[in-house]
Amino acid sequence: MSRPPRLAARAALAALAAALGLMSGPVAARQELRILAEVDPPFVTVRDGVPGGPYIESLRALLAREGLSLQVSLMPRRRISVTLPVSPGSCGLALNFSPGEAETFSYVGRVAPVKLAVYALRQAPRVGNIEELRPYRIGAVDMAELRDFLTAADIAFEPISPAAQRLGMLQRKRFDYLVSDDRPEMFEVEGADQVRRVFVLAQVDRWLACHPGLPPRLLATLRQALQEGLFAESLRPIWDRAGLGRYFDRVRLEWELIPKAAGAAASRRSP
Amino acid sequence: MVLKATRNEFFALMGEGARAHQARRRSEYELTLQGIEGETDVAAQERLVLQAIERRAQALVIVPADSNALLPVLLKALKAGLLLLNLDNKLDDRALATAGVNIPFVGPSNFLGSRTVGEYVAKQLPRGAAVGIIEGPPGSINAKSRSDGFRAAITAAGLRLAAVRSGFWTRELGHGAALELMRLAPDTKALLCGNDNMALGAVQALRELGRSADVLVSGYDNIPSIRPLIAQGTVLATVDQFPEKQAEYALDAVLNALQTGMRQADLPSIIQSPVKLVTRP
């Protein structure tokens, strides 16, 4: 786990040298970026072994304008955590912020917002805030920001991983309440009509996070390309094709990263 | 170089490392070493940053008292042309991305360090045992990172997290946090502390409660005050983060950047320093 100081110093100097060597010249045309992502329908999908979905297609479209192509590798989230810090030239797509991981790779830009919400079966007792969850059995998707919210409120919970099982576990009454990211197709699975959203706990973001040795000029290009995350107006056709046009509109309306026209801001303030 | 918590032995060692570095390379640079007494006195640290700007320092290495609150004054420093490096407690990447700046971090993976010490403690406990975490201030990324490492070890070993309480890095508040945690969850079998000062407070609390024999304590930092307790077995383990080395790495990076004309945006975003588990010999 720990490197002897001399080795670590060499690694630090190597990172400095890499930064110096790679920062000269503009981002080369057709430079390839390796993207690590977890299959997470409907955002990241795989069909006939080919990764796709609006997250990947949107990122591909944004970076193509900068002369960058993507090589996508799909793997579970936990493997991304281990792989990314030792994979120069790589970035992880749609990662949730984690303080521990922020020390081993760089969170470069926001790609999408995530609402964290509390769900329950329709017959569950009414709760109105996080404190009232304390006496119940809670299942929560395994995210650092969510762990922090729940432990700060003294709420014991069972981490759910992989997240795909979340709704089924609630339906089987493995726990009384589910705390999960809010998803566009959340209620489109069998039996989901028994489930209701109780309240929204918080909104956080998903990130593009990269190996810390990525050349600074390339990082600047990525930051620039992701100014509106994966929800720039030019990406609307991709979201429409995925059947997520309404979700795209809602994000553009609600996410603070998207600049709002003065008129739009005024209309949002009006009831 | 602006430190925090100068009464904390860890940062005293970091300061010694910086002075030793400057003594070895005195022909190359001058060092102004300052710090705040408290762990979280953001206003006092802001004043020191403003002084560095007024002094027209060429570079600033800072251990921020808060991972977010210091950013506005650090942006002023960047605007004034100072080369800026972040040491030990990482600035929040979310805030850095919002501001669109690169402030390199020099320091260890607190997550790996705390997971290692957590795994060591977990080996002494039966599955299902309750474990408490005493963490640093909520505004510090390294406090959260250490708690995440502890949680990873707790989950992997099939233990149960009893509760988390903040001891704000200090012995006194660590003592209070341990008392509260033991009151809330009397079946707690171990207290994983985010630094050694809080571990010293926890040891004192357990003595007062008559629970020293059945509750394990671990620390973090390997400060001189904890070493006798490690040797006696009163504190099971801690983690050495080599504060002197951290200071050296940061100053090496600053000198290299100044001497090669590297711009702020071109600095590597993370320069990792070592961590090592320390247990009874």
C-alpha cells in the first residue's frame, strides 16, 4: 500500500516530467482518450458488446469537436476506482464525488446532476425529513456523498451494490425505505407502481474524473467541453434518440450549470 | 508556507521539514513559515494569505483549515500571480472545478491510510462488532477521506458502524466525541480516530468510563505523543504520513516550477506522498 518515500518522490518527479513533456503544443488531432464507465441504463448501455447510451454518445460528440476520440472500457464502479489511478491517459465517466478518491484522481468537470431521493412502498408510514428515517431499515445506493448525509444524521443503512437491485430489494421488503439517485426509468419496471418517491434529500453531481497525470492542456480542453456537462443544447438529438428528451429538458431547466436566459429565470420564479 | 494547528505536533514536524529543506537549499529561496494556532480558524489563515500577497511572495504552499472556505482568498492569490500548492488537506475538487483553477495537491491518500489502520483493528474484532468513528471537521476533505477508509474496512470485515462523531482534530473535542459515542452505543468495541490527538482524547474518555480494557482505539499521524501509547498497546495502531516529507515534496515542486517557468495551469494536479501503518513493535 505505502510506497517508500524515495519511490514516491520518483513518481512525483515523473508526474512533473510527464506534465512538462506533454504540455507542449495543442491537443493533437485524433488524440484518443480512454474512458472507463459502468453500465448504467439508460445512461450507459451496451448493445451487441458495443458501449453506448446518451452519456457516452454525448461525450463522444463534445470531444470530437476538440479532435479527441474515445476508447470506452466498461467495468464495475469499484474496478474503475482501482484502475483509474494507475491508468495514465484515462478518465472515468459519470463518477460520484468521493473525498478519498479525490486524492488519487482529479475530478475535472460535472457531466450530469443527480437527485438523491427517498423511496418507499405505498403502504409505508409517512416520513417528512431525514431525521424521521432513523427508526426504520434503510437501504442506500453506495455513494460517498450519500453515506456522509446519512451518517451525519445518525441513520444506519445497508449499502446496495450493484445499484440495479435497488427497487427489487425494496419491493421484497428487504428494508423499509430506499435512498437512491432519481432515475428517468425508475418507475418503468414491473411492480414499480407500488413504489412512491417520498422526498428529495439532496442534489449532487456526476463527474468526469481523470488520471492526475493527464496533460494540463488536455484537462483544460475537457473542462471547456464540459461547461454544460452532457446537456448542451447541441446534444438534444442524442437524448431524443434515446427516448430521454423530457429528462434532457428537465435537467436543462433545473441544473444550475446550464446558463438560463433572463426570461426563463423570471418564469421559473413565477408560480 | 502557511500551516494550520501549529500546536499540533504533526504540523510542528511539517514545519521542521520545511525549515530543513530551506537550510539545505538556502541559496535558492527564502522561506516565510507561518501558521494559525487553531485547526479551523479560517479568518486567521485568510489574513496570512493576504499578507503573502502584500509581501509579493512568488509562491505559496498552504495547508487549508477548510477545504472550501479558503478558496476565495486563494483565488485572490492566484490573481496576484502567486504560484499556489495545496498541502496535506485537499481543497475540494468540486469548488476548484467551479472556479476553473488547478491548485495541485501534495499529500498522501488518506483513504488508503485509514483503510489500512481500519483493517488492522478489524482483525482483532469478531464479525458484527460495533465500531465508532471519531472524525475531523466536516469541512475537511482529509477528514471525510479518512472516515471513508474506515468505513471501507468496517464493511469488508463484516463489522457494524455504531456512529460517527466529530472531534474537530483536537484532544478535548475528541474526548467529548468519545464520551458521546460510548453513551449512544455502549456496545462499541473500537474507536477509529481520524488523528492522534482525538485518539488521545478517546483514550482518556475510555479510562474515565472504565472501558479501556474492552474498547480498542486507533489513531492517525504517528505524532510523538502517541508513540508511548502504541508501545504499551493502549492505542492499537496509527498511520505515519511523514509530514516532513510532505513539506519537502511541496517545496521541491514549487522550486522546480519556478526554476523551469512552469505556469500554475501546467502543474500536475496530484503529487502523492507516502503513508505507513505503525503498530506495536
